[in-house]
Amino acid sequence: MEYKDYYQTLGVARDASQEEIRKKYRKQAAKFHPDKNPGNKRAEKKFKEIGEAYEVLKDPEKRKLYDKVGSDWKRYEQAGAGADDFNWGQYARQGGQGQRVHINMDDMFGGAPGSQQGRSGGSPFSSFFETLFGGADPFSGSQQQTRQHRTATRKSKTPRDSEAEISVDLKDLFEGTEKQLRVNGERVKIKIPAGIEDGKRLKLKGKGEGDISKGDLYLKIRITEPEGVERKGLNIHQTFPLDLYKAVLGGQVTAQTLQGKIKLNIPPETPNGKVFRLAGRGLPELENPENRGDYFLKGEIELPGTLNAKEKELFRKLAYERDLK
């Protein structure tokens, strides 16, 4: 396994703030989400990669550990050490010497039976670590490290709660939706209730971690909003293009909303930025679905494209008439 640069995967600087990382992840996740790229294997792979990177960089402690030990941060963490415990000089001086701790790494780290890791019997760490430590496990050599491994193995048998994120399109929150996830090799159906808010968590009992009995899995909802659409509580605010001539003369236009197309009657001399309110067409309240917000459509006037000579002359005459007033 080669070293993975999670900063490069997300497209952020190594000194990026947590807020910058969060915003970049949400933008990338929305772009490569499988629902928006059906059948696109490259997009699916990219979506998984940015999810893996964000899992590490979103957590300050995990990020600190990753900055020290690279993409094998999780294995180091599972071995019972923290970010401040790692000592580059100590392990570099070992040079691969010392007593090796014999542990079934397949059991600890989820290696599949018959995998290259299991067949070779060698170091389970990536080539990144082998380069640094001369082929030695960075956690071998001392009785203290042996105890850390044994402690980690014992802890792995206790149930542990875990957390993951799931992306949901804003349009799916009007009626609720159902997602299918693969959790620990098991396909699980998740019901997303209508009106749920960004950041809320859904509890999947018994779907967490643990060898004998499992903890619970908490799914944090991340809502993706299309460009030009914003959620404010139960209300939806959206901009739509408004033809210049319809804005001046009035008429009927068709606007595309998250719930489909609707027809709007545009009064004559409608100003740019005029907001049309669709009462009761917003999101339902989570605990009281009968109570719904409103849908607001804001018209943004579009100027006509390339004008021919006759059209330009008509605009000149109009401008002349306006100047006479």
C-alpha cells in the first residue's frame, strides 16, 4: 500500500483550516456523488477516496496523527497509541532491530483470508513505513509496545459505537427517501425522514464495531444543495431566470423547482430580484409533517443574447423615447 496524500485528494493546503476542509469536502462529494454519476466507476472511486480523506482530516486528533505517520494512521491508532506518543527518532534508531511482536494482523486490521498480507507473513504496514523503518514494524521491540498490542486486541472484542456520514440531496427531503449502504459487508436499507436537518444523526443499532457484540452506528446527514438553491429552516429559496421582455411586458413563465416545473404569472414592469412566494410548498417539519414551510422564487432578469441590427435600432429608439421624458 503506497502513501496517500489526503490533502491532495481533497485539494486543500496542508495548513488548511477545519472549515476549509469541510467546505471542500462537501463541494467534492456533491460533484462525484454516485447519484449524479450513475455507472461512472471513476466518479465512484473518487467519491470513496475523498470520503476516506475527509474521515481523517475532519478530526483534529486523527489529522495530527496522520501528519506524523501518514496514511497508516488508523493502524497506528488501533495499536493503542496517540498522536503525541509517536517518536520518529526512537523508531528510526531501532532500524528494524528488536523483538518482533507476533499478532494476527488479519484479525486486527480486517485483512481478508488468503490476501497478500496473510500469505506473505511480512509487515502489514505500507511501503511508506517500510522505507522509513527499514522494513520493521514501527510498533515492535519493547515490552511496552507489546502490552499496547495486547490491550488493543482485548479492546477490539468490546462493542464500540462508530460514526459515518451520508449525503442526501435536498430534493429528497420533501417526501423522504431510502438509501442502501453496505455496513461491515451487509447491505442495509436506511430510511431518511422528510425534513431532516443537516448534521442530524440517525442511529443504526448493532451496526457499529466489535468482534463479539457490536456497538451502534451513527449516520450524520450531510445535505447537498444545488447551485442557486438554499434551505433556511423549512423554507426553500431559489433563483430562476426571468426573460427581459416578460419582466417588462408581463406574461406567464415556467420555472423549474426541486419538485418539478410550475407556471408563474409575471406582472408587467416586474423589477429584477422580485420574489414570488409559493405558500406551503417548502419542507415538512420533522416532528409534524403537516406543517410545511414556503418556497420562494427570486427572478433574475436575463438580458437578450446577440442582437441583430434591427433589434439594436429598436433599443436605440426606446432609449431615445426614455430620454425625452
